[in-house]
Amino acid sequence: MNKKTLKEDNTVIMSDKYLSESGVQGGKVIGEHIVLGSFIAGIPFFIIGLIALFSMLFGFLSTNTAVIIGVLLITIIGFLFIIGGYNIYRTKQVNK
């Protein structure tokens, strides 16, 4: 886009450079929220999964197949959220 002035509302569109910079800034904000959301969601999933796993091992929870699969899935999902959030955070810190 070249410099254009609209006569109706008197706004100026400067160039593609400013649009791309604003897109980068928006991506950084979204990235920060994804990191925070991953940690907020991942830590409780992981802790609940570990508690359920230990309670199954010590006999406090029934050990049918559905419970075992559910506990393993909850633990794995929490772990993946934590690892994903950490990787995004670390990549953001390295690129600064």
C-alpha cells in the first residue's frame, strides 16, 4: 500500500511496514497469552493426573481400564501443556 489520504474521514495509511509491525506486536501479545494459558491449564491437569495415578497405585481408586486410560490421558495432556508453554516462552526469550 502506498501513502493514501481518505478525504471522508481524514485518516492516513502510512505503508505496509507499519501494518507488519503492528501484526508482529499483536502476535507477541497472543504468544504471551498462549504461554500463560498453557501453564494455567497444564499444571492442574498434571497434578490431578499424578494424584489419581498415585491413588490408583496405592488402592484408593478403582483400576478398571477406563480409569487407567483417563488418568494417563489427563497426565499426558497436562505434561504436554506445560512443555508447550515452556517451549514458547523459551523461544520468545531467545528471540529478544
